[in-house]
Amino acid sequence: EAVPGRSPLLDGFGLVAFAALFPIISVLAYGQLAVMRQGVDPIDIEQDESQEEKDHAL
């Protein structure tokens, strides 16, 4: 054992979980940065989308 009292198997699962979640977190962070760089309020975007849905409703 490299670290006394730690299980390499459990630490390995933690690394796998982190590796699996990293791409998702990266895409979400990129989306936040893109919105902040545009200077657009996310609430305005949601209101525009809901208005478009109302306009296209049957």
C-alpha cells in the first residue's frame, strides 16, 4: 500500500468516476463561459425560448 489505511480499489473507483465526469463538467463550464463572454443574461435567453415555444404552438 502506498498510503496506509487506504484501499487502492476504492481510490481507483474514485479516479474512474472523476475521469467519467470531467468531460461533462468541462462542457458545462464552457457553456457558462460562452454566456458570460456574450454578456447575455441567461434569464433573457429562457424567456426568448419560451416565447418562441408559444409562437410555434399549434
